[in-house]
Amino acid sequence: MFQPTASQVIFHRGADKSVFNSPRGHYRGDFLFYLIGGLTMPIYNFSAGPAVMPKPVIEQIQRDLPNLNGSGMSILEISHRSSLFDTILAEAKQDLRDLMRIPDDYEILFFQGGGTGQFAAAPLNLATLHHAIALLDSGHWANRAGAEAAKLGVAVTTLASTQADHYTRLPHLPTTIPTESYDYLHLTVNNTIEGTTYHTIPQSSDLPLVADMSSNFLAQPYNVTDFDVIFAGAQKNLGPAGVTVVIIKKAIVKPVDHLPSMLDYHLFMTKNSLYNTPPVFAIYAAGLVLKWLKAQGGVAGIYQRNQEEAAKLYDFLDHSKLFYNPVHHADRSLTNIPFMTGDAQLDAEVVETAAQEGLMNLKGHRSVGGLRASFYNAMPMTGVDALVNFLHHFEQQR
Ligand SMILES: *Cc1c(COP(=O)(O)O)cnc(C)c1O
């Protein structure tokens, strides 16, 4: 296979197959920077997270950065107690409320510590009666959540698991659950690594539901009232790393003794997420993404496009003689699509060749192998088309 060097780069344009040479193209870290007389090769970032953000948002950040709203100060410099930030926080909350139709009896909180922080926060705040939670074992992140709760002395019961199927399908609730013995059910709505999604949320009448929506937050419509808690680290589908959104039914939030302040739902609710310095920049950037999303027709609009994008790749994979997606059709994710050839060395060659064409970060998670394409909200259709064209040509040229 041809290896581009600092002085010589060749790449094939997926669709027209014309070949360019340039002494100025060069590798820098993960990225191919490519310039020929003003022609910039488009780069598409299929990373599972931190992940692609909308181009107009990146450009807005660039414009705002030295001087936010004519203040003469950068978002990086302003106080979290300033009126400038008050507006940013209030608008982000309202825009999220509008987009997800979050009713008034739910609060929106902003934490640090990522999805992983919530694996501890949820049991600390909510597993206070039985000190026991239930889990559907749908893969890596469900296991991480269970392990973190167990570390805190909470009993974790796995109600169903699809480990034996390598998580290529989703576990479902058994028909009878002793609901009186658990404080809540933990559910990983979208399994980022395995590429599965609960398109219908499992319902259990009186078991509170805590949902890890980190990787398909705002990717498809859900009824907030089906959940007691929804949490999501921003860096998959909402914005930059650093802020974690928690949407919580106010009625289940109670003061709990001996909690670290940074994980305390009740404290953050009474302080409007401003108990201490919040991740100011990350909240500002996520706020811009929410405004961008509204302009895309909201969750319904983006869901339509997400379905079309995912369908293009699944359709290709299902007809390919080289590549396949191992996931049960009904459980397939719109945001994270693993696929492979069955030959690890060939998979690695595909990843490398794709990167030479500007299709970045397609390497699959080590536990699944192969490749993985993440189509978050900010992935344009042109990126999906470029990927499918590339895979098609790769397959044909063999
Ligand atoms: C990425 C991810 C996490 C972990 O998020 P961090 O913010 O890195 O802690 C948890 N759950 C899911 C479903 C994820 O995709």
C-alpha cells in the first residue's frame, strides 16, 4: 500500500478518482493537512467522542472568542456570576427544554465529571432506600456503570444480559421484576461501542429509570416523562468535553447526607448549577449547538437526517460482499455503526486508506474490532456519502 510521506502525498477523491500530487500536503499527527493552490481536502471526523461539531458553531466560536457580545472580553475570561454568563446559561437551558419538550416538573443541571461522574452520582443520590439498583447489561458502558455503583457499596443486579451474543442485540426486561427491591433501573440507551440503541424505552411501571443517553442525546425523539433521570456527557452529540447534562424529575431529588458537593443533585438544583465554577466555555459552546439544532428543525428534523444517513451506510453494508455490520437490525444505532471485513489486517488497511482520503477516526473500539463510523448530529450527508463511496471503491478494487 502507498504510504504518503512529508514530501509526497497522493490521495484519491472517492467519487471522481482523480489523483493529486502535492509537495505541500503533509501528515501532522492524526490529520492530513492538504492544500493545492487553495483546494482544501474535506476532512470528515467519524470519531465516537470527542466528536464532530457543527461547522457554523466552530466558526461562531472563532468570531466570539476575542470579544463576546461586544464586551471586550473572551468567554474564556468572564465570570460565571456575570450577566453575560447568566444569559448564556438561561438560554442553553431554555433551548434544551424547547428541543426535548422537557416539562416544568423536570430540572436541567450541568455537572462536570462526564458520564462516568454520573455513574457515581446516580447511585449516591438515588440508591438511598434499598441501596440496590437493577441493570440491563447491554455492553461496555452498562458494565462501567454497574461497577461504579458496586464500588460505592450499592448492590447491582443484572436483570438481563446479551453478553453471550457479544452484545449484538439488546437485553430486555423480564416480565416480572421485584420492583420493591431496587432504587432504580440503569439503562444505557445507546451503546456507543457495540452500536445498539433502545428505539423503544423499556417500561417498568414503578421502577424509576435512570438513562445514560451520552451518545444519542438529541439524536432522536424520546419522551422525557418516560425517564426519571437522563444524563449525557456533552462530547458525543452536544458540544465539547467538560459539561455533563442531567435532566431530572424534581420529585425524586432529595437532600442526602455526606455527599461530595460536586455530585449532589439537590445542591446543584438549589444553586441552578452554580454552586461552584461551572465549565463556562463548554456550556457556552453547547448552547450554540442547541441554537444550531433548532435551526435544523429541532430533534424531529435532525432525526429525519440521522435516519437517512444511517440507512445509507447500513444499506451499503447489508449488500456488501466484503463488509458487514454484526448488529440485530431492530437494535441498530443511528449514531454509532460498527462494521468489519472479518480480517483484522484488512480492517486496519481500510482505516489507514480512509484516513488518506480525509475520512478520519474510523478505527473500531478494541473490544469489538473492525471499524466504527459515528454519525452524530453534526455529520453532514456529504461525509456519509464520501464514506460510502470510499468503501464501495475499496471493495471494487480488490
Ligand atoms: C462515552 C460514554 C460514557 C463515558 O463518558 P465520559 O464523559 O468519558 O465519562 C458513558 N456512557 C456512554 C454511553 C458513553 O458513550
